[in-house]
Amino acid sequence: MPYKDPEKRRAYQREWVAKRRTEWFDANGPCVDCGTWGNTKNKLELDHEDPSTKIAHTIWSWAKERREKELKKCVIRCHSCHMNKTIQYGRVNKRRRILGHYTSQYVGVSWDSAAGKYRAYIYKDGKQYYLGKFNLEKEAAMAYQKAKEMLYPKEE
Ligand SMILES: [Zn+2]
């Protein structure tokens, strides 16, 4: 390291780490889910294929061999997609801490964490009709749509 001043040395290291990180993202991006290259509000992040493994920021200062070995197990996701995936993983694993209050983007669909499936239901005259459990959120949404057409034929 060419700097004797520890403050300068840290600044140099930060810069060097940031550069290495940026280069890797440039070479390996974009987000695998939505294809974004990221921006200041939604940055690209490392996502480890094993969600229980957290990638420490220090990975960029690791020796090349060790770093590349770990980076091979990662994909790139933007912050938004990373969060979605983390929430999903939390749901599947019933990790309530991450789970929070998940509600589906679809009307009439909710996540049943005990069953690990999506539940569809519809209300009619103040009564809830249970439409079944589905592996896919979309399937549950379709079941809701079908029920809606039957129960509310005049509505769009
Ligand atoms: Zn994304």
C-alpha cells in the first residue's frame, strides 16, 4: 500500500473496492429478474443462491480466488427484486420475521404460510367463499376471476 496515512489508505481501499464491485456488476449484470441495470434508488445487489448465506460487503476485499468462488454462487438482483425474493423465501420458510404482512398483488388472494400455498377466496353478501389453495399466485388469481364472473356476472 503506498500510503502511510491510515486515513488515506482507507480512502484508497474504499475506492478500489468500489471499483472492483462496479466492474463485476458491469460484467455480470443486469438484474436476473427484471433486467434493470439499477439506479441510485434501486441498486444492483449480490444475491446468494443459498438465501441463508449473507454476502458480506467485505467480499470485494477478499483474495481473488476466494472471492470468485463465492461470486460464482451469486446472481445479480436489483434491490427491489432482491427484497421480493427475500420475502418469498421467508414465506416459504415460515420465517415470520421476514414474512411481515404479505398480501398478494391480486385481489382475493392471500398467502397461507402454514400450507405454503396461495389461498383464493371471494366475498359475496358478506360471506367469504373459499376457492382453494394454489401453488401459484396466478392460479389463485384466476380462480378468483372465475368465481367473480359467476357470482357477479354483470360486473366487469
Ligand atoms: Zn430487478
